[in-house]
Amino acid sequence: MTTEIILSPAQALQPAPIFTPTPKAAKRVLEFFTAQINNDHTRKAYLNATRRFAEWCDKHGLCQLADVEAFHVAASVKELQGEFSPPTVKQHLAALRMLFDWLVTGHVLDVNPAHAVRGPKYVVKKGKTPVLTAEEARELLDSIAIARNTARDGSAETDEPALIGLRDRALIGVMVYTFARINAVLQMKVRDYFVQGRRGWVRLHEKGGKEHEVPYHHSLEQYLDEYIAAADF
């Protein structure tokens, strides 16, 4: 029979013993992964990165955090480059830099051994996401605009645009006319569409709780007005 080991929340946020040699260090590390990192995905990625580095240290006979030097971090990064893509390696290095910085400012370490280590070069010369031309964007929005409501039995169509079509057109319209991220648009409420100083504006909710207000195009005003009226908000 296998006995399942259940970790406390504090234990689950400790990367490895090498980072927690004293109660002071353990507390500082816990504060880093709770108070300093708000995003769950980032926290998980940074935990994995620091645990992987701790495994590397254990494999190479490094048992004391104070013994870790820049060439150790550089060697671990070099090894990672044979397994992962440059963005992943850079994220691992960023995690170590930030954690070591936090330990230095907390007087757990004297210096940050990852500070001088350079990650792999990664230059994106061409975006991976294709960009619509103005004509393609117009064609897409018009195709949504002419979508019709179909009866439940599939027998007939009404003359009114479908509510879902109006919603999709408004959503895509905000992205087209403001260049907003999809997550920022999905968080919008009706109150985020307003008039101020004779100009129409939309309020976008960006990462980190930041708000970004952008004036809207007259076509976007039509898309939003028609969707809000049809949805009876």
C-alpha cells in the first residue's frame, strides 16, 4: 500500500531544502512565492524552475545555498538549453534571479549568484499570430453582422441578427479597433463603455489590475449599441 504524503500550503510553496537552510530563509522564500507573485501560473512556473535548479545543485554536490556561485547558475542554464526552448530557459533564469534578489534584500544571502548570468538570445523577427488586413477585418465583421436567427426546428430564419452574432461582432470589433487582448475584452462590463468629453471610450482591464481607456471608432459604437440593445442589459 502506498501512503500519500499531504503537504501543507507552506510546504507546497517551498522549492527545496537548499533554499530553506534556516527558519529565516524558509520564511523569506514563502513570502516570495506568496506576497511577491500574484499570478498562479507564474508561481507554479517559478516553483518548478527553482526546484529544478535545486535538483541540479544536489546532483553536483552543492548542499549549501551560500556555496552557489555565478558559474554554477551558468552551468545549470547551459544544461537547460539542451532540453528546453530559449523562452523557457530565460523564464527559469528569471525565477532564480528574482528569488536570489529577494533573499539578498532579506539578508539571507550576501550576493545574487544569478545576477551576472546571461540567458540565451531569443529574437522574434516575425510574429506568430497573423494580422488581418483592413479588408479582411471588414469582411469578418460584415459576415457576423448578417448572421440571422434560425428557428429551433431549423425551418426558418428571422430578419434580425442573432444575439450571439451581435455579441461576437462587438467582441471582435473591440479587439480590431483598440488592439486589445482577448482577456482584457472578456473582462469588460457595460459600464466600461461610456462617453466622456464628447468622446466615446472603452475601458480595458489589463494584467496586474491596470485599466486602460481607449477612444472608440464610430463603427465600434454601432456594434456595441446594437448588442447592448438586443441583450437588454
